Amino acid sequence: MKAKAFAKSIFIDSADGILKLSDNWFDMNAGEMRVQIIEGDSIGITLRSIYDIA
């Protein structure tokens, strides 16, 4: 995934709750961030950040 600017408190989740990642709650600077899928797959994932809390 890529961010155009600093992104605070990125959270990755899946609809079925089975997804296990190397990191699913992090800050991201502009550029690329790679997260490894340890268990499950990337189908139906959701991404949220502190920006989405309103």
C-alpha cells in the first residue's frame, strides 16, 4: 500500500476476522509500507485510519 502523505494509526481488518498480519495497527510515512499476510487472504479487507474517526 502507499500513502501520499503521513497517515496516522492505520488499521487493517477483514470481514471474516480470520486475517492475521505482521502488523495491523501502525503509522505510515509518505511512500510504501509492506505488511505480510501470515494467515488468511486479502479478500474483503478494510483499511481505516484516525482520519476516519469523526
